[in-house]
Amino acid sequence: MRKSREDTAESRRRILKEASRLYREKGFDGVSVADIMQAAGMTHGGFYRHFPSKEALIAEAMAEAFADRTAPLTPQGDVSGTGLIRGYIEMYLSQSHLDRPGMGCPIASVGSEAGHVGGSVSEVFNTGIQRVVEGIAAALGGPREEHRAEAVRLLATLVGAVVISRAVGTGSGLRAEVLDAVRKDTEIARLL
């Protein structure tokens, strides 16, 4: 029996959701197509009905991850400006973000791998990072050059802090030291 278009679309959404999570948890080379399909509740054989290649899946999964992670920078109700930035910084430097890379920022999880894959994956990261920078700059006051430069510095600082904190592991005092130092940075502290 043929699947309906709705069933096919739902299967594709499940594959993308699981791929996005697993790639951020284990890296692009740490997860096979079979692993993703199994996590999505499907067989490996059905993969090519949905995606032409693993690179195409990576690109779409990372686009989904960026869409999810840029949502907190969208003004909602009465939260905008520095309130958005404050929430974004607190979320980014949170224990939950450190402990759950599969649900977190793709830049901190697999950003260094994106350049190795290249092609459409690098394009997705370029677009996603641009959107994050633009979202931060808008919350800081608009498209002026100084807001963009401040947004780039803030994002680079946050990503670096998370990468270092994850690299040293949960048992290291350096992990807390890095996060505390970033929170106390004068530029970041004024936003908190």
C-alpha cells in the first residue's frame, strides 16, 4: 500500500528531527544513516526516498537546528531588545545547554565539522550564523555597524565558552571558571 503525502511528509519530519539531534550529539561522522533511520522508527532502505545523499540530510537537519535556535531571538509579546539578549545569554550559558548538545546550538556542537563537509552544509552554517548575528544585532538596537560587530563578538564569545566547557568535561573546575568569566565579562555583564 502506498503512503499518503501526509505520511511521507511526517516521515521526513521525523528523520530531520532525529538527524538534527543525533548530529549535534555525536557529530556528522559519529552517526550513520542507519542510526538516524532507526531513531526515526524506519528502515535504512527508505532513506533515499526522502534525501538524495547524506550531505543533503546534514544540510537540511542543520537548517532545522538553526531555525530552532534562532527562535529565541524573535521578539515575543513584551520581550524584546536587551530582554531577548539576556534570555539568549542565559540559555546559551545554561547547564541544560551544556549537557544537552542534541537540543542546543549547532555552531557549538558541530560548527568545526561544517567546514570539513563544505558545500551545502557550509552554506547552511553561513546562512544560519548570519541570521543569529542579525537577530542579536537587531535586539541590540538595529543594523548599524557597531551593533553587528557587537553581535559577532557576543556570539563568538558564547560559542567559545560552550565549546571549551564541553571539551573539559563535567568534572573539571575549568568548566565553571570559563562560564563565570564569560558571565562577568564587562560587555556581557551589562546585557545581563
